[in-house]
Amino acid sequence: MKAKFCLKLKLSLMMASLLAMTALSFGQAGTDVKTAADDTGHATKKAAVATGHATKKAAVKTGDATETAAKDTGKATEKAADKTGDATKTAAKDTGKGVKKVGHGVKKGAEKTGDEMK
């Protein structure tokens, strides 16, 4: 009977130590998971901050490029308008000269017609 008791006692102690080791290993796993989660959270925060800074820099550069392009476009438009104005002025002068010549020719023709009618 004593042998059975000792055997049961040994079996109970082994089971208890197995349960204790299991609990400890699960506790360690829980700590490892928490540490990994903390590390992931920290890395995610760093990545978000870095992304925010990069986005801000890109926005500033885009704004600067847009401003430069707008100024260049304005200058080009102004030059084109000046050239168009100059060309229109020249064309108007040339048209006026042509009309004047045609008017002079019409006047001469009318005078000749008037002379012949007399």
C-alpha cells in the first residue's frame, strides 16, 4: 500500500510540475507576444511619422514646382499676347494701305468714268 501511495504521490508531483511548467511557458509566450506587439506598434508609429514628413516635403516641392510653372506660363502668355498685338497692328496698317490704294484706284476710275460721260 505504501508503494501505491508513493507511486501516486510521484505521479501527482510530476503532473503538478508539468502544469507549472506549462503555465510558465504560456506566461512567457504572453510576455513575448506583448513585447512583439509593443515593438510593432513602435515601428508602425515611426513609419507613420516618416511617411508624414515625406508627404509634407513632397507637397512643398509640388507647390514650388506649380508656382514656377504658373509664372513661366504667365510670362509665355504675355509674350504671345504682345506678339499677337504687334502682328495685328502690322496687319491693320497693311490693310489700311491696301484699302487706301483701292480707294485711290476707285477714285481714278470714277474720274475717268465721269470724264467719259461728259
